[in-house]
Amino acid sequence: MANSVQKVILVGRLGKDPDTRTLDNGVKLCRLALATTETYKSRDGERSEHTEWHNVVLWRNLGSITY
């Protein structure tokens, strides 16, 4: 099986403030919950929404970026 890189771009809303901490070995860690919502029309013309939650963990340099 060949190694490959997979890339995902998630655009959504934060469920709460990101939780950023520094581990004992100095590595930064940031956890956040991100909601993405898909809106579509069903076959009978009714509008529907489906929200999915993503638990994201950022390590090292990505974990230290704050906005």
C-alpha cells in the first residue's frame, strides 16, 4: 500500500472557545469543536439541514497559533 497525503478543508463554526495548553515537554496542543452544516432540498422540495461536529486537535506550531 502506497503512502499518501490527504488534505481536508473544513469551513464551519466553533462550538466553544479552543482549549490551548502546553504539555510537560513544551509541545503546544489545541483542541476545538467545529460544526459544519449541509443544507439541501429533498425530493419533495422540503429544505433540510444536517449538522456534523468535528473534534480537531492541533499540535506543535499549529497549536500555538492564536487569533
